[in-house]
Amino acid sequence: MQELSLNFPTVVILVVIAALAVLAIRRMTHRGLCDCGDHCESGCHGCEGCSAAESMAAAMEEAAKGK
């Protein structure tokens, strides 16, 4: 088994990865998995009222049927 060396560049990369993971988890807990507020003009009323979410769901269903 290879030895794990923790030099300065390795530590910096690990800290950056950990920080990005924390930000991603924080965003998911605050906004939830349906993040249509970024794409819909009227704000997010759940995935039901968002045309962007509806078009993504339709595209996924079409792709699933094609397989």
C-alpha cells in the first residue's frame, strides 16, 4: 500500500473540496432539491408551477422511453 503524504498542496486541495461539499449541502438543505427559483420568473412554488422543471421532466421521460 502506498504511503499517503500530506504536503501543503494536498492539504489545500482537500480543504477546497471540503468547503465546496459544505456549500453544496448547505444549498440543498436551504433550497431543497427542486431549485426552480433560479429558472422561473414568478419564483418557486414547488416543481408543479415551474415551466423549466416541467420541461426538464418531459425531456427525462422522453429519454427514458427511447432506451
